[in-house]
Amino acid sequence: MEISGTFIEGGGEHHRYIRVDEPTADDIYAAVKDFWTGRENQTTEKIKEVVLSYRKSNYHDSMEPVRNKLRDIHADCDPERPFSMIDFGGANGSVFYVLKDILPDEAFRYLLIDPYTPFIEDFRKSFADQQAIEADAEQFIELDDAAFEDRPYRLFFSAHVMYLIKPSIVRRIIERAAGLTDDIVLVDNVKNLHGELDKENPVIFDYYPEGGQIYFSHNFEGYFDDVGFEILDMTLTPPRKAEMKLGYGVFHARRR
């Protein structure tokens, strides 16, 4: 894909950050959606392999700061209020398996949101007592309150999802989430967390351009400020490999 924009920083083979206009952001988002949803030609065996691998994906060493953050938030919970969370783009409940280890003896409520049917079917089969909704980003935004059975939730959580989505949609996701909880924890690219690269225009980075993976770096502080939230803390997460997940972290925002 040919990209027209203004180079901001970075270098080497990957992870160059580029300012683009809204039409270019729209085109990139369309390409990203096509990349991640174009799974019609996968074999049954490949789908099963992917589903099984995602059950344990949050146990990777790079997710240790995320697991620690979830422990901290639970420890800070009101004991009179059962723990509950929304996991947006959570595959087949990858973080739910972690939560079951963190809270082995506690009943808690978990809502999975994901657009991929095999993930939703696997989660429902494994955890029939929990709620799952098959929905993409735009569909999530349009869900009415009746869909969220346990509102208000203690936490809205999303890991490695927002950088796949263009800024105008992420703003609306944050706005919808703010109507369902007072606490939001995201795991995402943090190079533009406070608007360091650009506060007004979309910023992209070439995560793996030869594989069609060009993603967004968001000014999350600006998004949160618009809905009356503030970022409390951020912890960098270690890269999975030398060239994977550089400039990522877990951060916690709360309603002011």
C-alpha cells in the first residue's frame, strides 16, 4: 500500500511513525479490517489451532505487567461489589483464563466482545455461565444498555486491539465504554499516548508493512480527557521478540 504522509520519527526496517490525513486513515483501516477478517479460506484444522493458541496467549512473559495490573485493580475493589469486566476484542477469552487463576475462588462476571465467530463459539462452549457478544468495533458502539447485563462494570479492558482501529472509531469506543464503567485498562501502542507525536491528526506506524500490517498510534490522553477520564499510570510491556511489540504498554484511566 502506498502511503502519503509526513514522517515523524523512527527508522530501520519497521516502526516508522507517520502523520496522515483522515482519508488515508480510512483506507488503512479498511485494509487492516480486511487483513484480520479475511479468514474464509482457513481450514478447519487451522481455525482449531488458532482458537486453542489464543486460550493461553495472555500467559506470555510480555503480558506479566498486564496480569499485575489486573491483580492490583481487583485488590482495590470494594468487597461488597462483585468484580466484573468487559473484554473488548478479547478473542476467545484469553484474559479470562488469567482471571480464573487470579481469582480462583471468587465468582465474577465477565463479558467478552469479539467479532470472530469461532472465538465466540469456543468461549460459550467453555464458559456457558458467562456472557459473550459477537460484535465488531462499530457494532459495539451501537449496542444499547440492555446488552450489558452486569452494568455498571468494574472495568473495561482491551489488549492489543485499539491500534488496529482508526482514531475516529477509537474515540467512540472510549466514549461508549465510559458509559459502562469508571475504570478503563488498555494494552496498546504508547508512543503517542499523551499526544507526543500529534494531538490532532491520525498517526500510523509500519508494524509489519511487507505483511500488510500498518497500525495506528493513538493520543489516548486526548480521548480520555474528552469523556472526563484521566490516565493514572502506564507500565511498558516487554517486546515478544526483538522486533515485535516495541513501544507498547498497559495503562489505567479512571473517571475524574
